[in-house]
Amino acid sequence: MASIKELQEQACAANKEIEHRGLALYTWGNVSVFDRDSGLFAIKPSGVPYSELSPPMFPIIDLDGKRVEGKLNPSSDTPTHAILYKEFAIHDGALMRSIIHTHSTFATAWAQACRSIPVFGTTHADHAPHAIPCTRYPSASEVGGDYEMETGNLIVRTFRNVRDSRLIESTDSTELYNMKPLHPDYVQMIIVAGHGPFAWGKTWNESVYHGVVLEELARIALLTEQLNPGSTNLPNYIREKHFARKHGPNAYYGQKNDNT
Ligand SMILES: [Zn+2]
């Protein structure tokens, strides 16, 4: 079990990293770090510039989104993080221990276009066997209610009911990765229509890594469509090969425990 101090230290390092990686201007992004045993997570305090962050400033939040420790107000996106941990990490048993949310430029552009990011090439297939899903717009009642919590619910529904999400462009798959619904351990990224990207990982380093990867996949996909507006999905047999060699049961890419 991670101590509160450890959660705060990791969350602080993660939030400083998103600025270092160029994923967020001003305070346009947040990372949280979750301990499954205690059901608590540390998240960026609202409105504090990354350069001014220190570990004791990080509020500790329970799965109902309530602050149980710390003096500063948590990020306004805290209820979204709480829902994703509750549904994916606890209910589904996903290895989600950290979540990143930013408004990084290219991923946000696809979100604003309300488009899932197609699997055009092996860079994408190395990280996800499917299109990066885009949710629908939140409804008026979702926005008028507990908006941030409903954003989390919208993400969960998109994963669990991929056929009805309307915006998934490519849901075909192989026997091995025939995931309908999508599983948050295999597709660790999503974009929320009209808003921006969320990503996660087994550690804070991995969630920031996925935030960076998602931004690059979005950039490459846009360039691909500019060069050839008729670009099509990578053939399934190439897509499957690339995902399986990194993440399949007989993965052989990289060194043991290597993430790159
Ligand atoms: Zn946002």
C-alpha cells in the first residue's frame, strides 16, 4: 500500500512532467496517482502553476470525490478521476493507477472534430489495437448536473458500449483482441468530444507516457489525412502483429519491463 506521502510525491512529479513534456500551457492539465488498497488518490491542486507545486500541497481524495486530507482545493476535474478509478480500477480490475488529462493541441483538435483517431500506422498499433475512441458530446442534462462526474461516466459508457458510441470508426478486431467492450488495460487513451484527451497507466510515468504518445498519434494522424484524405486503416494483420509483439501473450519487443 502506498503511503499518502508517496502518493503526493508521485503526483507532484507527474504534474511537473506534463509541463516539461509540453502537454499543458498554464494550468491546463492534471495528473492523479491512485492507491487501490486504500482507495485514495492524490491530484493536482486547482489553479496552482506547475513550477510552484510541492508534494504537501496535493489533496488526497477518496472514491466518492471527497477530500480527506490537504488544505488546497483539488482540480475541478477530480470527480472525473474518481469515477474512472471506481469503475475501471475497482469494478473492472484494470491496472489503472494514474490518470492524466490535458488539452494538448493535436489530441484536442481531434476531440473538437468529434473524431476517433484511426489506426493509420504501426506507431498507433504499437500502443492500441483500436482507434482511440472519441465519446459523443455530453448531453445538456449531463452538463447541467454534476458535469465532471458525468464526463467520467461518459468515458466509462463509451468503453463498455462501444457499438453505441456512434463515433468509433473502427471496432473490428481479431480473435485475440476481440474486445467489445473495450478494455481499459488495452486502450489506455480516450478523447472526449469537444473537450480533450484523458489517458492512464499502471504508474504515473506510464500515464504521462500515454499522454505524450496520444498527442503524437493525433499529430501523425492529422498529417496523414492532410497528405492523403483517403487514407485507410492499417490492414488488420499488420495492426495485430504490432500490438501483439508488444502486448500480446508472447510479446517479444524491447527488454523485460521495458516500456519503449
Ligand atoms: Zn479539461
